[in-house]
Amino acid sequence: MQRLKLVLSERAPKTVNNELTVLSTLLKKAVEWGELDRLPCAVKLLPNPEKTMGFHDFDQYERLLTVARKRGSDAYLMVLAGGDAGLRLGEIIAPEWREIDLAARRLTVERSDWQGHVTVPKGGRSRQLPMTQRLTAALKAARHLRGDRVWCLTDRSPITRDRVTKAVRRAQRVAGIEQGVHILRHTSAPAWR
């Protein structure tokens, strides 16, 4: 067990603990099925201090929105989808217009795009989210007939994770704030004012 921990020492404690948990489960099943008489050793997980979740404060988020709007409607809408609605990257890429009720200001998250494969969102269930007035207005202004998805290129192909990541990070860099798409999800709670 110690040798395994040594081999995994370059990995994050959470990653190591995930692998140790799988190993522990396998060993317990082997005992349950009679393949082992007893557990050969105790599996002790590594200490894993919880990380604090970063987010943009109100001023930073407003500055980011201002920069994103100047960079174009797609960048602005992507930042709003993450920061106002709290969507994950794959959920920003995947929505179709049929999942958006502009009159009721409601977004149904039914799909997520992972490297071009459309699946269910994390957690395996769809969810409905209220939309802020500015997200609703931005979606109304961006409505197009190029395809079913909210974001698609002129040839109707869907946008990529890379394109969203670059658009958001560029706006964050210009705004002088911490970069990353997922930080917008953690920003979403304070955005509801």
C-alpha cells in the first residue's frame, strides 16, 4: 500500500484517494466473494484539505461583463451563461434553443457536450434554472437560425470547448482577473441580485 502511495505521490491527494477507494472496494468485494479470507491491510486515505472555491466579486464580474460585451456577443453570452446561470463548460456548449423559454425566463439544462459527445449533465439529471434579465436579453439578441444549438458556427457545426475557453479567458485576462471558465460557476450565486 505504501509503495502504491509512493508511485502516486506526484498526483493530487484527491486523485490518490480516489484510486485508494477503488482498491479498498475491490479488496472488500474479494473478501465478500470468498476470494480472500480477510483484508490484507487497512487502506488509509491521504489528508486532503478542502480547497476554497474562487469566484469573481461583484466589481470583477461587472468588469468582466463589460470587457466580454466589447469582445462580441458570443463572448458576452458565454460569460453570462457561466456567471449568471452557473453552467459548466459542457453545459455552455450544448444547449439548444428548444431548452430555453425566453418568455418564462427559464433554461432547462438537459445536455452537456464532452469533446463532441452530447451526454446528460453531471449528476445524470436535467434541471431548470431561472434566467436573469440580462441573460434573457442577451439570448433574445443572439437568436439565430443557423442551427438548433445556441452557439454554432456559420456552417451549423457546434462550437468547441477550446473556443469557449479561449473567449472567456481572453476577456478575463483583459479584465485583469483570475482566469478559467469554471470560476464563473462559483460566481453565479452572488450574481443573483
